[in-house]
Amino acid sequence: MKIITKISESREEINIFRCVGKRIGFVPTMGYLHEGHLSLVKKCREENDIVVVSIFVNPTQFGAGEDFERYPKDMKNDTDMLQKAGVDFLFAPSAEEMYPTGSSTTISVSGVSDGLCGSSRPGHFDGVALVVTKLLNIIMPNKAYFGMKDYQQLQVIKRFVTDLNMNTKIIGMPIVREADGLAMSSRNVYLNSEERKSALCLSRSFALVHEAIEGGETEVSEVKHIVESFIKDHPHTRIDYAQFVDPETLKPVKDLSRDFLLALAVYVGKTRLIDNNLFKVM
């Protein structure tokens, strides 16, 4: 595996393979890797000739008071994991490399970015859209892989890739969970033992929704009350949002008679966790 820190070198190295018809796969990450990230790398390895992974903690997607400065990092462990996973190139640029002095371009995606985390974290998806656009322009992959835990992020990326006629296919990959159901996240490391137990309320709330739907309940307000009450009964929790939305538009649904997504953002202690589940209604 070759580690590259410069944009120019990345383009030169990867273009060698592109010019001879090799398919390029790409997995963007912010590092502190876990099995969720590795599931993306594995799929990328299966479907492409050349696998590129990036590690870059993107400053433009963090708001004031968020955890940019303390976001967990372990480059040595990340490098070892990617080496074992058969990655060809690791692109690990500095902030100065990605955002040279004088940069003034922004990218804003309306609609799918408006609610959920878009409301809770103003400007977050502008930062995501900008950095992913830059990374796709640098790597120019045939396919890029993103986890569905960040469901809204995935929809935002699909939207601007389509709107800007970018020649990369965006692949959404299933959420990878711990044995007890907690969605894998680099931020889970922030949780102490008691908070870790309470964090299970996110994934376990999905079973309550299934029970309500199977029992014939279609009123959003009723099922939302069940979910919120369950989460609030756990110590150390504070709900940012619990929203029932259309899987494509991410707009709130009026009832639960058609397919819907339950999207959750919950503070457990000081740690903000997100999770979601797509419900198929027969």
C-alpha cells in the first residue's frame, strides 16, 4: 500500500492505472477505522481493480463547539488495517493541501439537506458536499462507497453527484453493528460504560416500531411517542431528533402506511449518536 499526501502525486499515480483501463474504487473516511469502514473497503476490493482509501478529518463540516479538535485519531492502526485489507493507495492529505489559502468556493445542496442533521448542524452538509466533491475530483473513481448509518449524508452526496453530472457511481452500504446492536461509529469511543449501555436505546427502539406497525398502528404521533418515551427512559440521553421521513426526499411522512425511514440523533452524555432504520410496509 502506498501512502500519498499530495493531490498532484495522487492524480499521477492513479492515472497510470486509469489509462490502462483499470477500475478505480474509492472509500472516503475520517479515520479511526472500525469494521464498518472495513466492510466498505471489502466491497470496494471485490468490485474494483484499484482500491483507494482517504483519511481526512474535514474541518469544514464541523460547527462551532463540535468535536473537530478532539476527533479520535490513530493513523498507525488505520494504516495497519488498510494494509491487511488489501488497499492499494491511502490518500492522507493535510488541511492545507485540501484547502489552500484563498479558497472561496462553497457547495450547497437544497432539499435533502434541509431537515434532520441539516437543521441540527447548520452548514454541516455544505462542508460534506465540498470535501466529497474535491475528493471525487482528485481520485476520479468509477465507484465510491459510503455507509448508510449516515443516511442523510448519502442522499446529499447522491444528489449533487447526479446534479453535477459527476462520473462516479455512489454505492450505499448497510450499517454494521456491534453484537448488541449498537451502530459502529468512531465516536463510540467517547462513551463510558454506563453511557454505552444507554446508547443501545437507539437500535432497540426499532423493534418497538416494528411491533407498532405489525399491530396496525399508522399514526406517526403515536409511534413517535413510543420511541421518544423509550429513549428518554434511559439515563444520560437527550433526543436531538426522532423523525419519520420519506426514504428518498427525507421529508416528514404523514402516516406509516408506506415505506419510511426512522432517523435518530440522540446525545448520550456529551456524545451525539445517529442511527436509522428503513421500514418496508407491505
